Amino acid sequence: MSKLLDRMSAIDPNQKPDPANRPGAIPRSAPGRMFEMTSRINEAEDKAKEAQAEAERAREELKAALQQLEILQQNVGGAGALEVDIATLVEVAGRRRKLSPSEYAELKANLAKNELMHPIVYRPLGDGRNEIVSGHNRVAIYRDELKRTTIPGIPYTGTAKSAELGAAFANLLAPSMPDFEKFRQFERLQSSGFTRSDIVEASGLSSSHVSRILAFEKLPPEALEAVALRPDRIGGNAAEEFASLASAGNAESVIKAIHALCENEALTQKRALEMARPKAPKATPPIVRSVMAGKRKLCDVTVRSGVIGLRFTGKSGEIAAEEWAAKIEAFMRTQLAAD
């Protein structure tokens, strides 16, 4: 105890702490700096390994979902389908594909007259409810339009996350899928932790195609709301052009043009893009003066945007133009010399 007291009494109360001993401080000695750098490198490598492992897990989940989807597609003709009580079916928000009015009418007419050849896919939740994986519009028409109580369906045995992936790719594989609906599915996949490269690899689409589809995210929110109601009206190419115009300061005109395109069936994407582009200022009409030689007009003089023009008419107009051009040039040289 006495030795401890001796050491404490030797401490200078005014002594400032060594900055090198503070937490997080860079060591002054070469070995200390080397140890610090090594620790940082090891920490960065650990984080990289964790990110790589997470990406690998995501790819495995995506692969499993696609395999499950392939199995379900083999039953598309109805083999193995069960009659599901429609009252037990629940919908996941944002998963249903938006159909155009004509697509919805065609599907309704088809289902009213024909047997369902493409069963829905559902995931039993274990509490008597069944989550719709694919077939939302078929369920809606059976329930709301045709007033039926059951519908053919195939159970999905994967996890909730793989069901989400299966639903997204069931939509992506539809040949008539509008680009905006693909965009919505890509957004859902990205929110589930999948990168753009994962989507490119799994979907089989090119990077440029995926980038074109993701151009919708650059549109003003008001424009996206209109497109969400009529996704069939705007393709990825037009979305890219609209997004470019919006980023160049023409957001208001882009919103108006997209609203018009979604509300007017006769309006084309090309015409809507023309509506969104800034209008070129109208050209100022030239000032025209007539030079008379007595009662005969010698020529017309026009002035526009810093350009003076002389127009001679009649049979001798070309000869007169050359003569007066020489006179004007001589006059200008004389004036310049006098100045």
C-alpha cells in the first residue's frame, strides 16, 4: 500500500495526457502504426467476407425460389391442383399485377366461358388462411365478377421470402408484362436484399434492359402515380426519355404529358414526349424595307438576328445584286478607312 501511495504522490496533477494513448489515436511508433494498419485491414476483410456470404445466401434463396417456381409451372395444366376456398385467400399488398382495362375484360370473358387452365399458386399460412403467390387477378374475377366460392390452386411449400421471389418471377416471365410492372417487381426484389446484378443474373435480362426498366424510379412521384394506374401506356424507352427531360428541369411538363398519355388512349408515346419537351422560342419576324427607284421597287432589305439581306427581283435581279454588292462593299471600306 505504501508503494502505491508513493507512486500516486509522484504524479504531476498538471501533467497533460499523452495524445497517443487516447482511444482511437494513431500510434506514434512504427510498430504501433503497423499494428493499427493490420487491424484495420483485418476488419475490412471480415466485413467483405460477411457481405460476400450474405450475397451468396441471397443467391441460394433466389435459386431455390426459381426451382420451386419451375416445379409449379410443370403443373400449369391443372395436374395436382386443388379446389381452394376463395374466402381463405389473402393478398400481399403490391404483389398483384395491374392489368389494363382491355386485358382485364379479356381475362374476365375467358374465365366466364372456359375452365381455368392455369391454377393459382398459394402458400398455406397454417391458420386457415392461404397467401396468394400468383393469380391475384384470377382470384379477383372469380370472387368479385363471377361470384364463385372456390378456385383451382397449387400449394407452395417454400418460405415467405422464396414465395415473394416466386411471385416476382412468375410476373416477370409473363410475355405481356409491361416495363413498369417489371420495375415494380425489381423494386420488391431490391427491398428484399437482392442486388441489381442478382436480378440481371436470375432474370436473364441484359444490364442495359434492367437499367432501362429502372429508369421509372427517376420520374417525378406525380408521374409515377399516373403510370401505376395504366402501366401499359409507357415503356422503358419512353420512361428513360421522360426521366431525362425531368432531370433537365422540365418536371412539370413531364407530369402533364404522362397524365395526358395515361388518360387518352389516342395519344402516342411519341406525341407525349413532344408535349414534354421545352418549346423553342418563336422566331422574330424580319424587318422588311423596300428601296424604291421612283415608282419601281429596286429591292427589299431584311434585317434579322444581325443579318442584313437584299432581295432583287425581275429579270435583271441577279446582275443588280452583284453590282450593288460591290457598291456596298466599297462603301463599307470607305467608311471604315474614314473611322
